Amino acid sequence: MKTGMQKCSFFDDATGTVVQLNDVSEEGEIKIKEPLASKDADGGERFAGHHSRLEITAFDDAGYDQLKTWMDDETPLKFVSYGLEGHILWYRETKITVKKNLYVPPGKNNSFTVVMEQKGGDHSGFDGNQIWYGKNLLYGAAGWEDGNSNGVVDNYTIGAISGSIDLTFVGEQEISSPTSSTMYFYSSKLIFPISNANIDSFALYGAANTYNGVAAIEAKDFAVGMISSGVCAFDAVAQFITPPNTHYLYLSPIAYGSQIDIGDIFAVSSMFAGVSDNRTLIKH
Amino acid sequence: MGLGSLSGVKKVEYSTASDMTGAVDLLEPREDSPGLKDDVKETPLANGQTNYAGVAREKIYHISDMSKFAALETLMKANTEIYLRVTDLENNTEIYGPGKPKVKPKTNPAPGETAYFEVKIVWFEA
């Protein structure tokens, strides 16, 4: 099964220990949020939870020993992948099994296979416990809605460094100010411990927007220490290669310290992180 | 791959209303969509014939527009029934259902392919 998966990582989010696999075989199985169903008496079916399963086979020389230790210790793990088309965020802590594939026929390579499976329960949402597949990593991690109706898009942080700002959310995050203020607007951490991944990022702004500065992306390690950062020019797409020891990505549609004056309206309609150089709204 | 049973389907829409009020357009389905599956039930008779005993119906489409997945997933988790309206190239339409939708993403497409999700409804007609 050719999956388009380029790299993936299994990791213990309690310790920050990561096993990154860079030579993923086409063999294996990927199921993300397949619905389970109970039969109704009238011949229909009722939703009864999700079934997600990963069976990843890799040719990497390293990583097996740590994976086996985790299996033996029953350590619950998380998983992320980076693909040609889409990516997986498996944030629900799940135990794994791993086995070696040795003495293979001529023309084949030795490998090892990791299985991670969760049957039942609701795997959707943006509560840090989700299992998700899609194109926009930031949307998969944070969503783009104001579920608690407080005028601030959920899983993002917006605030004034100086002065004060007013916030409303109507599909777009709108920011205005009764004075001249400076502000910040950044996403919650996107847990993505994959190094050497080429990430495209861009922000989309609404029709009323007056902001014309840069967007930003930062890679931080498990201790939330800055490793490197990049900027995206207004109305452009930035390319950012995740450095070694990346554990988190933080994205800012409005650069830290941007000034917002009376009469300004900063209107952000979304932010993207993934593989795409086409600046369109991608909420999946 | 041949055209199969999906020849000429140019649009699939869904709605929670039988009159398709507020229908959401899922656009044209993929060619590899299974389409309509009918499992006709029969009761054997002593004279060698059978009586019709209803039909278990499934309607399955593969949809490329991934932005439509989340709303259908919400309906699925709420066990809300939907109707599907299928339109062909000659603008003939047919409404199927109602049935509780089941949606699942087809993940990690191979190089050269694109992601899509499957939407299925199952219902029984007496």
C-alpha cells in the first residue's frame, strides 16, 4: 500500500523521547477514524465510535530497540507523520507492539513493523486527545472555531503587549484597538517532533484586514526552548525546514510586537502549516 | 479502471430534510465510488417461487472535497439521518435515504493520488 508517507515519529510525550522513522515501507495499513456501527432494528446503523489503526513498516537501522522497550514497558505513545499529500496527528496515548521482519526472501529488505490501534471512543475534536488525518497540520491540532464564544479563536493566544485590544470572532479573528497598541497572536503548540520536514506556511486575511506585516513560524524543543524561526512575507508562502530536536511548532499569523492603531482592523481567516504552495482556505 | 456504475453522475448533495432544503453540495463523486448496493430479501415459497421481503440498501460515494468531511462527521456522531440527492449529466435526480451517515477519510494516498473520504448511508425499505 503506497501511502505517500515520507517520515513519521513515535514519541513519549511525558519524556520527549522520539523515534523518527525516515525509511517507511509501502507495506502496512493505515486506518484513521473509521466508524464503528451498531445495527438498528429498522435496518439502519448507529454510530458506535471510531476505529483507528496504524501498521508501519520501516527499514531504518535505528529505533527498534527503543520501540521494543516501550512495548515491553507498556508505555503509551503518540505519533505524527509527514506525507506528500497529508499528515497524521495521533495525539491519543496508545500502546504499541513491534516486531522484526527477518530472513526475508531475496530481493526484500529486513525491516520492523510497529502497530498502534485504538478501537472505540470518539477520535475527533481538538482537545489534545484527537487522532486526525489531513492537509493542514495546524488545523488538525487547533481547529479554527470559537467554541466558548469568548471572541478568541480556540487554541490560540492573543493579547496586548501595550495598550488594549478588542477581539471578535465571526469565522475570522478580528482585532481592533481603541488606542495605539502592540500585540501578539500565536497558535498553541503544534506537537510535531519530526526533523528535516519541509513545512509550507501561510496566513489568510479577511477583506477588512489592514495588517500587512509578516507571519511567523517557530520550532522549539521539548523544553520549549527556541531552536529556529522563520517569517512569511505578507500574502506569501514560506518554506521552513524543521531543525533537529524539533518537538513543537508555533505559528503566528500576526508577528509579535505588531502595532495596531485606532481604525486598524486586523482580520485573520486562517493559518496553514503543511505541504501546499496554494494560498487557499484549507480547513482539513 | 472502467466507468462502472457511476457513469454520468455529476453531483451528489445531502440534506437532513426530505425536501432537500439547505442541501450541501458534495460536487462530483470519484469514479471509483461503489454507488448503490441493493440486497433484495426473499422468502422462499413451497412452490419454488419467492416473495419479496424488502431490500437492504446502501449508497456509498467517494468525495474529493475534504472540507465537507467535518460537517458530515458531526451528523454521523449525532446519528442524524440524511438524504442523498444524485444528479446525472442530463439533470435527472434521485433522492435516497434517509439513513444515518458513516464517513471515513481515505488517508495517505499513494504518490500521484489525492485524499478523499467515503460517505455511506444504509437503510431498509419494506
